[in-house]
Amino acid sequence: MKVLANDGISESGKNALAEAGIELVETRVSQEHLISFINENHIDVLLVRSATKVREDLIDACPGLKIVGRGGVGMDNIDAEYAIDKGLYIINTPKASSRSVAEMVFAHFFSLARFLHESNRLMPLEGETHFKALKKSFSSAVELEGKTLGVIGFGGIGQEVVKMGISLGMKVKVLTRKPRTETLFLDFFDGQTVNFEITSTTNQEDFFKEVDFLSINTPKSDGY
């Protein structure tokens, strides 16, 4: 079996394939040359992330392709239903990047709350001449603890965002199309675990009341 990891692959992924005796092709192939490369090199499995698109034309033109894998949550760059109808096996990694994405959400929250996106740029430029004025303009920074976090979508990423908000002492509200109740487990370094049962709401008007920080974690097709 030959695997083309067209958008890159981690060292652990390489090692896992090597241990299984699977041949890995790491060549980065442009979209316009991808069909011919797959056919000429008898590729069985195509692994992608966000850059490579797997559309109907590629699926039709590559009859030897057996599996398409997406290293990530969303499948927007793959015509998944069409591929399945054509007999391909479609896989993704729905939870692999959830924590990383949630951490990025809070990196932006902290930056906004502390004006880091502005102060990191302005202080080096004007700090010596306008320090007092800049300090005053950034004095309204806030703490996340005690603030209300609104989360739209309650999948893998949404749940990780909620867990981080809880761990920071934030109040949490979740909006979904249909009401859901999930038990979230917060694991700590010493083996202790705290469980929280979170029930989402479907009432947008109530949801948006008093929300201080908002995270939208839904596919494009959800229409939020």
C-alpha cells in the first residue's frame, strides 16, 4: 500500500506507517498535477489537511484510490459523500486538533483582554515618548475570570473551549440548534478529575445576553 501525505505528516505518523510496513510518499504535489501523480505512482491512500482539495473530478479520475484521510476536524475540502458513494473509505481525526484550536481561541481572548495586539506594536514604537498615554489607554484591561463565555457549537472544539473557560473561572453558555447535555471531564496533573454537566440552549436572545467573550465553533454549513 502506498500513502501520499500531500499536506505533510508528523514524525509519529511516519513512524506508525513505517512500523506497519506501509510505503509513505511525502512529495508535495500541486493541485493541478495531483490526479496524474496519484495515477502514475499507484497511490492507494491520499492524506490531506486543509490545502489539498479532493473534489469529484479527482475522485472520478483516480479509480485506484481507496482511502482519503483528513488530518483535522472539518471535511470542507473533501466531497466526502460523493467519495463514499464511489466506494472510497473516508476518515478524519475529529479530536486530534481540538485542544490546539481551543488554546488558540484563548490566546486571542487573552490578547484582546490585555490589548496585547496593540501594545506589542505600539510600545516599541512610541513607548519612550508616549509611555503615560499608552499606559492609560491600556489600563482598562480585564481578567477572564468571572466573565461570561459564549460558545456556539458543542462538538470537539466547542467542548474544549468550554473546559478551558471553566478552568479559568468563567461562566459558560452554549448555543446549539438542538438542546444537548454533555458531561465534560477536566483532568489535572495530579490525577484528580472534576466533572461538569453542561446543557446547551437553543434560545439565541437569551444566549447573547451578557456574553463577554464569544467563540464560534461550527462548520460553514451550519449558517451561524
